[in-house]
Amino acid sequence: MSRFSRATAVRRLPRPRTLRARLTFGLVVLLAVSCAAVGLAAVVELNGFLTRRLDEQLTQVGTRFPESLEHNGKLSDDHDGDEHGDTRRMATGTFGARLLNGTVTNKGLIRSGDPAADLGVSLTGQDAARLARVPADGRPHTVELSALHDYRVVASAGRDGDVLIVGLPLEPVEATVHRLEAVAGIVFGLALVVTGVAGAFWVRWSLRPLSRVAATAARVSELPLASGEVALPPRAPDADPGTEVGRVAAAFNRMLGHVEDALTKRHASEERLRGFAADASHELRTPVATVRGHAELGLLHPGPVPPEVTRALQRIAAESSRMGLMVDDLLLLARLDAGRPLERTPVDLTRLVLDAVTDARAAGPGHRWTLDLPEDPVTVPGDAHRLHQVLANLLANARAHTPDGTKVTVTLEADTDGALLRVHDDGPGVPEEVQPGVFERFTRAEHRRPTGASGPGAGLGLSIVAAVVEAHRGSVGLESRPGSTTFTVRLAAS
């Protein structure tokens, strides 16, 4: 496997993502490393201890057994036959060999019973070569014999110029060490499993205050904070301030308190502003109507009136009329902001579209007005007067911001969720810098108004569209580029 493949495989390994999983995983990993270190130290120490004990046994055995092999199990200076007693006292598995000039001349192995009957052992040429390489320094060495496996042997120089080798099997030592490895593996494995489960519960219990903070933060994140009165959820439960989690919870609760104070003050400011707009709009309706009435009355004077006075009166009447419409729009927005309910009666949108387009044709004869209506009438619950105002404002916006000859298409569709209304034109489009706030109040794009259009708008038409549609539990959107602009209105069926 290449280095790149290994790195990719490592990146694909599942990794704990949550803090609880990471803490539990880290705890188990640290315990596993500790257990491995303890187990390795115990195995190494036990192996060394047992090997040293085996070396001591080799020292006690001496060279009597390999010396006896030259005389078929009898020592040369013994004549009473009790030399077998020496070999009987040797441990089972004791190996002996005599080498002369690097060649094994005699060899034997004590298995059980009568030593004289158990001396026979077969060695390969490779085994003999390994025995010949053992230095005759009287120190223990480990040799692997094919027929006998691993042996701990000591080679010593004999009296006849030969080399006497005695050895004991390492199998008991290895068996004990392997048993310790198995027991340690089982015990440490169970300890890791128990620690992982218990650690997961402990970490979960320790992080409960942090989980409560996260749950409170999640509930706060789901609240609409853009406008209106906002009721924040209960604070996160208090935790021990001496812990990190407790300090986080306390800081989070303080932050929520500051946010709640700011939202309360903002809501109060919005309510005062809405009240002021509603009161001002209501109070301005009468003086604006009075100014307009006096201007129209002056224009009806039967006597001669200088042309400049007539022109001034006409401008006063026109501007007072426009101001009256602006005051009405502001009053409508203030009432919608206050949450005043609208009428909820069945409204025939097909009829509203026909009437609105007919009025638009009369107001903008230079544009091409087309309709795309379904065969069956489309009906939604709502306020007929306000929905007509939505259509009228959208068509007036298309007429005011596109040149003569522009094609404006009004499309009405019915779907399972209610109705879909589109107003599309092939005019120059809405500037990109204006699109994000096109439905906000007092948003204007005067530099895109065609030559000969009526005076500057107040920038309230599309904001009224958005407010009325929102009051009907609907939505309005805009898609615009040069040569294609579409306003889409969705109205709920209930």
C-alpha cells in the first residue's frame, strides 16, 4: 500500500465527533496504553525472573550428567552404581552433550523413569552445529534444538579437552509467560470494556449541565429574532460555578439576559415608532384633505385667475393628492405591523386579476399587457380589497420602472397549497444592489425609472405588497436580470 493510500485510509477511519465520545475514547485509549505498559512490564519481568531461576538450576546441575554420558550413564570414578541416583535427582527434560573437537560424541535426555533407559536423543546436523557454537564460558545461553525446541544450556571445558554441555528446557518458562499474557489480555480486555461503559455514563453525567446549555441554545436558535416580541426560553440550570461547565452555563445565562433586555427594548422602540406612524398618518389625513380641497376650490373660481396662480393651485392639488396616498399607505403599514386582522372571506383571484390588468391597460397604454389564466376560477381566503392592492402595486411598479413597449405578463395558477401569482416583464430589470432590500420601506431605484414616468415614488408600494401577503400567511419573491423580471406571490389555501 502506498503512502497516499495509507493516509487516505487513516482519514476514512471513523472518529468520535461529540465531546462526550472524545472524552470516553480518550479515557479508554489512556487505560489501554497503561494496561499494555503494565502487562509488558509484568511479562518481561516474569520471563527474566523465571529465566534466572532456570539458570540457577543449571548451575546446581553442573556437569555430572554430560560427564556420565561418556560411560553410558556411569561416572568413571564411581564403582558402587549409585551414580544413577545423581541423574534421578535431575529434573525431567535435562539435556546433556559431550563435544570433542566441535563434534558431538555423546548426548542424552532425561525424560522419566530410569535414566539409563532414557538417554537416547536424536540431533540433526544443524542442532550439532548450534551446540558447537555455544562458547565454553560457563554462562547460560539459549539454543533452539529442532527436536527439543528452546533450551537454556551451559557449556564448560572438560578434563579431557572436551566440552560438556548441560541444558534445561525453556518450555515451562514460556508456558508460564504465555499463560500470564493470556490472563492479562482477558483481564485488561474486560477492564477496558467495563471502563468504556462506566466512563461513558460518567462523562455523560458530568456533562449534563453542558447538555442543558446546548439544549437551551438550540431552542433559542429556533426563535425568530428579526422583529416583534420575543419570549426567550427558560435559562440553563445553574451548575457548580467552580467547574468549567458551570462557568459556561453562568456566562450563557448572562448573555441570554442581555439579549432579552435588548430585544425587549427594541420591541418597545418598534411599538412606539409604529404608534407614532399610525397617529401621525391618522392626524395628517385631515389637513392634507383640507389643503387639497382648498386647492380644488381655488381652481373652480369663476373670475379671472393669473396663469401662474392656476399652475400653483394645480401643483398643490397634485402634491396633496400624492401626499394623501402616502399617508394612507403609512397608516396601512402601521395597522399591519400592529397585527390587526384582515378579512377572511373567499376571494376570486381570477376576477381580481382581470380587473387589475384592465386598470393597468388604462393607466399604461404604452405597455403590452397579457394574461395567462386557468380555465377554472382560483379562490383563496383573504381580504379582497388588500389583495387587489397587491396586484395594483405590482402592476404599477412594472409600469413605472419599464419603458413603453415593455411586455408585462400576469400568470395565475392553482396548486394544492393555494394559489401562485406571477407578474413578469421584459424590461431592464431591478439593479442587483437594490434587490436584497426591494421589499423594505422607502427603497427606491430612481435611476432606473424611464423617461417621462410620473414623479418620484415614496418607496412603499412593494413593502405594502410584502406586508399584505405576509398577513395572508403567504410569501413574495423576486427574480430579476436584464430583460426578465418576475415577482412571485404565493397565497395559502387556508
